[in-house]
Amino acid sequence: MKYFKSQMKQLVKDNKELQQSLKELINEHELEKNFALKALYHSEVADGGKYQAAYQALDSPKG
């Protein structure tokens, strides 16, 4: 599975829990938003993470 910033932004936009996690990452680790998004991807989405299915659904063509 590949990281796409646009998909990750959409996933966070649609999920309050991820929005909070992103804010915490930015504040606690003094990260820029793009780096925090990538960190969140690796911790919560990639390799069977809690939000992997939701992330992959964003890649599906809309019918």
C-alpha cells in the first residue's frame, strides 16, 4: 500500500479521532503537518492499522 497525501488528508478530514491524533503529533513532536500526516499514516493506517480499510476505500472509484 502506498502513501498518498491527498488520501490521508481526506481520511483525517472525515475522522474526528484522527484529527485529534494529528494535532497531538504536531504539538508533542513539533512536526510540520505533512510530516505528522505521514507519521499518522504509518502508525494508524499502514500494515493492517486501524484505519487501513477506510484509507483503501478512498482509493476505490466512486460509483
